[in-house]
Amino acid sequence: MDAEVEIELIKIVKQLSLQFGEEIDMKGVLFLIGVQELGKGHKIFSKDEKLGIMHIAVCTLLEEYGYYVFAGKDEDGWPHWTSSAKLPLLKPAEQERLIKQAIVLYFQKVGL
């Protein structure tokens, strides 16, 4: 399973890199997911907003596994989640594997 996820993730990163005309890394993929889910289009974000965008991406990805439930948007249109299940204690490599699997699943659903 890990090999399949890695192959799919490489395809996603290559496609995004081609689409945006520059090399995209994992943080870049998470940022793009967060921006997509925020739905505010292209703009310059502050450092705090960028951290919020990364949080949006992680919550969106882990929602699929039941760790978060979408709670709605605030008055500024930023989405929020509530924790629905305690995240298991994972080693860094296991955390990375979970996020990679979630990224592949996300892009399968949105049709990249």
C-alpha cells in the first residue's frame, strides 16, 4: 500500500508543479489544499493566515478519517472543525504516511 501511495503522490506533485510552473513540495501541497478549501481565491496571505491555511488543509484531510467534523464558517468565511476523535499517538513516519494517504484520497475525490 505504501508504494502505491508514494507513486500516486509523486504523480500529484508532478501535476501540481506543472500546473503552477514551479516545484511543489509537501508543504506546498498542503497550502494548496488549504487555499482551495478556504475558497477565497488567489491573494497575498499574512504569516498567520498561512498557518491557518495549513490548519484548514490538515483538518480537511483528517476529517476523512473521522478525526475532525466540519463545524461551519466564521463571519470572515474561514472554515472551522471540532475534534471528533482523539488522534492516535503516531511516530513522525506514521504521521507522514497518514497525511500522504489523505492527500492522495483528497485528490482522487476532487479529480486532479
